[in-house]
Amino acid sequence: MRQGVVPCSPIHPMAAVTFGALELFRIARLHCPHFSIQAFVKTLCDLQGFVFQRYISRQFSIAFDLYLQIRARMDSIMSQVLQWDSDDWRLKHACAACTYKLTDEPELRFKLLYAMDGNDSLKRVIQRLPDEIEDGRPPLSHDLPTGQVLTSSRYLSREFVNRFAVAGSTDPFSDEDSDANPCAGRWKNMHDAKTRKAWGVYDETGIFIAVCHHGTCLLIADMVQSGECAKYPLAVVSKLMTAFGDGLGGGYDIGLQVLNHTCLVGAFHGHAHRHLCQLSHLTLYVEGLGLEDLETCERTFSKSNALASTVRYATAFHRQQAINAYFEHNDHFEVYANLTNFLFDNYKQALTIIHDSKTILPSLKRDLSIDDDNIFYKWLEEEKEYLEGLSREPPEETLHMEYWQRLGKFEASRVTRRNETIHRHAQENYDKDLLVVQELERKLNISRHWVPEDKEWQNTARLVANREYCHALDNLESLVVAQLFELTKMNRAGTGYKLRKHIAKALQTRSAAIKVALDRYNKCALAVRPPRQTLRWEERPWAHPTARFALDTFFKMRRAEEEIACLNIEIRRVITYMRDEECFLRTCEKKISNIHPALAHQVSRHHNFHSQFNGSHLKRLHDIATLPGFSGNLHLGETRPQPPSSQPLHGDTHQDLEEEEDVECEVEEASHALQDVMEVSFDPE
């Protein structure tokens, strides 16, 4: 290593790779995850005029692992010196705009806004014996034992995730809807029933991540031989609440109920939830959320999917190593580098929405005769009350109604037929209906067939009539709501001529369907005992297209105003963070330079690495300050002091001082041993 190369074997090495080549490959693969070791080694062989052999790739892989281990060890030592090695330190300082809170800033509705989701692109093929017997159980991995273990505060261990495993049918992400999660039945893409066949092929079936709303990766968990189970989001929420406490807002496609934690649904996936769920959790209607769409995971996955070909056949360690390195690089060179661009774009978007809303909303309010903004909140509450009044049928009543209908078909099958063919078909239907009736009688513990004179028959007949009435009402409501959405789309700016014509034709067809559904509803309403009121075409205020457009415009303007307030806080956080980080690293470098020059050199490199984007950030912050309508400031603030340690402080005993002295000696010896390695690693010249 003193010669600037990394050997490919620990004893009597015959080949070595230069630090420059290893660093070049590391950076190249971080920018292009498709770039493989074999492709890079072939490139080097062509440049050196050497015939490529497959064993050279293996040698390069060994040297590259050693090189990454050296880098990880140096980063660990530097973190200890800078006191960045405490529990959850990286998590608490992951994003300057999210976590660098100032003393004089107002409190936000959400202490941290983040999104979490699973993705099955980064799967890894399980290594198993060719003659392994399939017995219906997930196969065991037969990877060669290795001492390589990834040490990363970003990755959640399998043991930690498995603490939150939920047994069988109690899993809130089951196929059936429940009161706890009424939209669970609508999410089937990553359910175990859909992914079970892949367990025999893959060990890790994907990753589950949490990212802040700026895009910084907070946590990663491997999905191991399972679909998107509840244990993964529960583990993530538990870890985040341990680090940040209460007051978090998490966006998740399916939704999750956690005490002292606000669960939200993204702007895109939220429309797959029930409308009542959308009114309570959709981003447009949540106070304090701003313009955040909580679909950050989808944008993150669109880039991380490039890793799929690299990790598909890798070992468990190398897969985690590649994923962790990618997100570490992405957090700094993509997310942090474009942080002020994110703030600028959001600020500009919010100002545009406020300007447009203040132009459009007054005319809408005038057309609707609205003189008080509170009417919009009232409409929202009325819509919630209306939807909450729609309940599902009790299971027992459903069975009784099904039995009554089947019994009617069974009685009809007894009628004598005119010819042999019809008689044979009737006999077959009779046998089928008899089996169904017997099965239902067994479930309901019915000892004899019901007859029209029985009280049970008459009560169930009323239930069936009421159910047909409810179904007719639901069908009519769905057709009307669909027409309202299409009317809104047809009148929306940006809708092309051809699409308008297509929507107009669809509306003509749907209008006829609504009339038929309305006639069917009125018939069912008269058949119910007591008869229900028949309907004619009449709209609720909040269901009218113009009123709906005004409602959404009002709440979008409110969210834009909240976004401006949030961005004003985040801008001061970022500029203060850059000032404090610059001063802190320069001070540490000066203090360490006389004691440990090699370590001070690494701090200096980290300082240069971290401050390379400060110039572009300051320019972008200036651009934000010059926007028409900018209401914040670029004044530097003071960061909030960290909470003191919960452990009591005790005076040091003589034995404690001796142990501390021994530890210091060991650290000093280890530092001297690593000094030469660090100097050669980064200063080969």
C-alpha cells in the first residue's frame, strides 16, 4: 500500500490495483450503476494491451472490497473525532432543510414530512443447491459464509424489522377491507399472494425506503421473501419516532394508523382510496402540508431502478453495499446539490398558484353567491358526513339474503317442463341450487326450508328489496360522480380539442345511463317497505362542477400559502447550516492539524467535498430573494441546542481514569498504524 496500490491477496500478492483506478471505478459506477466490474476491467486491459481473463475481474473485486473497507474505516474514525458517531446522528442531520431547526423560527404543523414505499426492482436471486427438495416452504439460502457485514445507520437490520411482524390474518394489509384500514382490499400489487411464487427464486424481494420530502434517503429495509408486509412501514415509523419524537407526517400508499403520528396518502396514489379516506388524508385537504405531493419515493425509485442489473446476482453483502453506496452518493450529489433548486421551484410554483387563485376565485365565489370562505370548510364537512352515512351490509344479513334468493331459484326449478331438453336443464339447475341451499342452511343452522308464510322469509324479502334499493342508489351515485369528474376535465385548461370531443360523446352516453339508473332507483325505492322518496335530478352544492372547482381552488391556495411559510423557514435553515458547517469543519481541521496531520487532511477533504455546492446554493438563494412576492429573508439564525443526554453524570473514579488512559493509548496506536495507510490512500504522489 505504501506504493499506492491495493493487493489482491493478503499473503504473497502477485497482482495489485492502483488507488486511482479503484477510485475512478467507484465514482463511475455511482454515476452509472449499470457499469460493471467486468466492463471496467476489460477497458483497463484494452488500454494496457493485455488479454482479458475472467480471473482478473475477481482479483479486481477483491481489491475493490478492501479499498471500500479502508474508506469506511477512515470515515468511522473521522466521525468519532467530529462526534458524529452517536445513535441516530445521521438520521437527525440527514437534511438541512428538514432537521436543522433554528431557535427563533415558528413551529410547523409537521416536525418532519416524509414518504415511504416498497419497490421490487432491487431483488436478489437466492443461491440454493440444484437438487434441493421442494416441499412447499421457502428455500433456504446457501450463500458461502462470509465475515463481511455492512455497517450503516441507513439500513435497518432484519432482526429489527422482524420485531414488528404481524401474524397471519391480523395483518392490516390483508385482502379484506376492515374498519382499521377500509382501503386495504384495493392494494394487491405487492401482497404476499402475488409475490409468493417469487420467493423460491429471490431471497430479498425488494427494498422498503423512507425519504424526506426533499428526497434525502432516511432509512432502508430489505423485503425478505415476502411482499410489502406491515412490518416494514411499522419498523420505519418506529425508528423515525425514536429519533424525532411525535409530530411526524408520513405519506404511504396504503395508509397506516400509528399513535401520535399523522398518516397521509400521496396525491397520485391517494385517488385509489375511498373518497371518504381522501377527504381526511389526501394532501389537498390536510392543514399544514403545503404543496407537498408525498410521491417522492416514486421519483427516487425511477433512478434507483438502474441498480437492478448490478445487484440481481450479487451476494447479500455486495447487494447492500451497492444500494447503500448509491443512496449515500445520491443524497449528496443529487439531493443536496439541487436542494436550493427545489426550494426555488416550489417557491415560484406557490407564488403562481396564489396569483392565479386570487384571480379566479373571486369570480367563482360571485357566481356561487359565496361571501364567506368558511362555506368551503362547511361543504367539506357536509361531504364527510354524507359519506360516513354510507355503511356496508352486516355479513349475517348478507347470508340470509343470499339464502332467500337461492331458495327462490330452487323453488322455480321444480316447475314441470314441456320437453325433454328443458326438463334436463331444469334438473341440472335444480341439483345445483339444492347444493347451494344446503350449504347455506348449514352455515345458518336452518333446520328446514323457509316458505313464503314464514316470518324469516318475509323479513329477508324486505332486506333484499332494501339491498337492491341501496345498490341502485350506489350505481346512480357512481355514474353521477363520474360525470362530474368528466365535466371538470372537459372544462380544465390544457384539455385538447380531440379529448373534449371524446369526453362530450362519453357524457352523452353517460347521461342516458344516468336516466336508466334513476328509473331503476325510483322503482326500487317504491318496492321498499316503507317506500322511500323518489328522486329527480338535483345536485348538492359541493357536488356541482363549478362549486367543486371553487372548493379545490380555495384549498390549493391555502396549501400554497402554507408552502410559502414553510419555505421561508427552510431557506433560513439552509443558509444557517452552510455557515455553521463551514465554521465547524474549519475549526476542527485547525485543532487536529497539530495532533494528527493525516486525520486533519481527511477532515479538510471532507470540508472541500461538502462545501463544493455552497456557491451555487448562495446564487440560488439570491434568486429566490429577488422573486416578486418573496416574503421571507436570508438572515442567519442560531441552531437549537441539542437535548442533553438522559444518562446522569458521575465523577470519574481512579479506575475510570486508568481505563480511559488505556483506551486513549490504544486509539493513539491504532491512529499511528492507520496514518500511513491514509496518506498513501489519498496522497499517492
